[in-house]
Amino acid sequence: MDLEKFNFIKEKYGHCASWAIWKEVGATPKSNMGDLNVLDPQQNPNLLSQLKPDVVFVGLNTSRNINDSPPFSNFHPTYSRAQDYKTRFALKDTELWGGYMTDIIKDHVGMNAQEVMNYLNANPNVEEKNIETFRKELKDLGMENPTIIAFGIDAHSVLTRNLNNEFNIFQVTHYSYQGLTKENFREEIKSLIERIETNSDSNSDSTFVDLINYIKEENIVYPMTWHEFYVYIKNNVPEDVVVPVPFILGASGASDNSKREQFIKQIEIANKYGLIHKVSSHIMNLSDDQLVRHESSDVDPETGNLTSNPEIFPYDEFERYCREEEVFSKSVEYVKQLRKLENKFVNSTEFLTALLYVFEESLYSKKQQKIHENKLKKIKSYSKKINEWHDLEEIPLTDNDDDFDHDDTFGRTDRGKVREMEVMKEYQKIIESEILIYKIYELYCSVKDDLNEGIFEFCDRVFTKLEEEW
């Protein structure tokens, strides 16, 4: 996980979630449980490399109100009666250390699990809302098929009755269960790890094999939802993974066999990156009129390949065309964002061309781009703190001190912060513009070998596409 994603999760879910990382035990088994310095990348340089967002521990709800506590306080208690220390002992030096931790029911405090379950039974809309929040939480983590581990029977019950067909959900004893020792809990975690490994290998492999067999046995070439299928996979694998484009529209002349091979390549990528269960469920549940089948019965008995419908389309060229379309669409979006920031270099082809030439000759470096991105994060973080400390929207920005009470020391301080915020907003616009220009230049670099006139042709095509959209 990178720092940007970490900070995003901290800001959005830090009030209810945390990570399965704790400071080393001290003189007693419960010592240092609430020390959150270990979850600060500046205090713990190895933190980001230890995080495992593909492992998600889920409790039912918080037993105490932690809204006023620092981010990531959940599962890291400071009070003496808490039993979370058993989780630290059980997970230490295992494959699950560093997993994400959250509760399935947010903003509902209570120590009696049965009362919480009764409340959910009486208010099914609350459970439904929290399930959708949890789905969004997993999506924000960037994990499409995480391993979910429920603490206790109640959390497991809520998860399985809502999400059992979507995720692999396991259960362990709740760490606060009376009579559970930390040693017994560690043995249970070791057993859980073995179950996870066995289940993951067998389920994924069998699902993949079953899906491929289904496609071949039913003579399926591709689904009518092929484009949406492609977009789903592309959006849920690392950015540097090349997902083969669908052979549709301009590639409709490709043979059925080539189309199906391309479709299966996409499925193989889905399997590699943990998407196979959702992909299989999607394909298997499509109705007959949503599947394109081979019209002929000509199938090679040994390979299963479709033998008719000869190849007539140069699909390598089509893949290049699709990549370029994606690059220019992204570039247009970045230009639009730059115009909103009132950047004058994107008002014409000539200005943007000149700017990219300057970047190519002297300014561009990946290191410099990272510096700008880090500056932007610091500016946004400081701006947020100023807004939290001072009610800036209620304070007029003026140079006339006669408008204010001269004894209002705090008011004068706040007005100074208003001016500081105005300056920071302008500086933020400059940094954001720089980052967007870096991104446009990188997009140009990804296609420049295919452009006869280099930067000029790139900028000309960007503005042509921009005018078409206007």
C-alpha cells in the first residue's frame, strides 16, 4: 500500500477501523496496546510494507465510543479490561499480521452483542445500510476478493447472510470470549491460516477450470457485456497490467476462435488477480440471449478450438488503436481539469505543445513529480487542520481593522488564518496544475513511438478530441 492510499483510508475510516499491527509487548501482556505511533509511517518506516489490505478482520460493533479518539484507535484500546491483546499475541509473526480491521456495524456502541443483534433484527434497514458501507470500504481498500475473518458468531452471521456469495468468509472465536486464553487463540489462528490456504487454492482453481469448460462446452465466443467485462477487470488489476481489449466493433472481423481466445486471456488475468469468483458468477448467470455462440458445429475434437470463420482482421492494430483512444481520452480529462484551475497553457494547441517541449527538454522527472505530489498532500492536510481549528467561513476577509473589536485577539488570529488559507489555495492550484501536466506528458510518452510528428501531433489530437466533446 502506498502512502496516498494509507492516508485516504486513515482520513475516511480511521474513526472506526485500524490495522492488525501493534507495538511490541512490554512488561505485561496488555502493555503498549494503545500506542498508535506504530501506525504512523513517519514513526514506523516499515509500516506500509507490512500492511495487508487483502486480509480483513471484522468485528460486530465497537464496545466503547471512540469517536473522539485518535484515528486507528479501534482494536488498540488503552483501558485495562480490554481483551484485544490476545489478538496481538495470536497474530504476531503470522501471515495475517498487518491485516485491515473494522466493524460491520458502524456508529452503534454497545458491549452486549445480543442487544445489537436484536436491534438489527428490528431495524433491517440499518443492517442493509452498513453492508453497503462495508462494500464501499472494501472497494476503497482496492481489494476485490479479500479474505474476510469474522470475530465471533454474530459478526459472522451478519456477514454470511449478506455477503456469502461474494466473498470467502471465515470465523474465529471472539477474542473477548470468556475462558479463551491467548495461547488457545493463537492455535486457532494457525488452524485458520491452513484453512484459508487450502480453500483459496482449491476454490479458485476449480472455479477457473469450471468456467473455461463451460465456455468451451457451450461453444461460447464472448458475452454481449464484453466491454463492461473488460472495463471491470481493467479497473481491478494493477495499472501496469495489460488487459487484452475485446474484439468487437472495429474488430468484428476477427475469427470466433480469436475472439474466444481473447476472452479467455481476460479470464486468466481475472483468475491471477483474485477476481475469478465474481467473473465466473457474472458469466454463469448470463441469459442465453446475452451470450454470443459459434454458429457452426465445427470444433476441433482435440483442442476444442472453433475451426470455421477465418481470420480477416489485424487485431494487433486494433489493440494499438484502443490504447491510443484511452490515452487521448485521459489527456482530454486532464486538460479539462487544468482549465478549471485557470491554467493558461491549455487554451490552445500551440501553448500546450510549447509546454510539453519544455518538459521534455528540461523539467520532467519522476522524482520531481513525486515531490509535487507530496507537497500537495501536505498542503491539503494543513488546510484541513486550519479549517478544523478556525471557523473560517464565518470570518470576513478585510483589511479594515475598524470593522472588528480591537480587543478580539482570537478574531485577529482567525482573520490571519483566512488570508493564509487564501494564499494556500492559490499555491495548491499551482501544484495541482504541475501534477496534471506531468500526467499529460507521461501519457504522451506512452504513445510517442506511434506518432509521426511527436508532441505537435499529440497536442493536435488532444484538442481535436476536446473540440468534438464540446
